[in-house]
Amino acid sequence: MEDEYLTEGQLLEMRMFAHLTKATLTRWRCEGHGPRCTIVGRQPFYRRGEIDRWLREQEEKRERIRKVGKVALQVYEPRPNASRRNRLGGHKTKSERRQNDGGAAAS
């Protein structure tokens, strides 16, 4: 049973993979995610034992995440003396120039 190979369509018919698309499986193969497969010609084939191994691996990852517990997130606090600069460069914005000029219009 472990040497049984499934086509992409058969894999997508399995309950655990029914929500996926062929495009997702293709992307997983390109990125090195998902169960390993063997490609014959252009057709990918998935070994049933490899699918089971990958699913167990996913369960173990999920359990490790649960055991880690709470994650502390850094709270952003603005620096008190930080100067605000325009996001595209070190120049002043129009509103900053107006404030520095005292609101006087340029002639």
C-alpha cells in the first residue's frame, strides 16, 4: 500500500486535500512545500506513504506551535526626539515649510 502512487487529481479527491487546487500543488512543488512527488513526463505522482509522512509532519509542527504558548509582540513607541522626515527623502514637506516660514506666501 505504501508504494501506491496517486495522480494529482486523485490526491485532490482525498478529503485532506479537497480544498486545494492544481495551481496550489504546482506552487508547492516549485517552492518545495507539500508532499514530495515524482514527475514522470509532465505528470506528478504522489506516493501514498509520502503523503502520510507529510501529514504527520504537519501535525507535529502544529503541536510544537501549540506547546510554545503565548508570543510577546513588541509595542511601538515613537522616539521622543526623532525628527520626522518625508518618506521619500530628507527634504521637508509643504506643511513643514509653511510652519517654518511663518505661514507667509512666497512672492
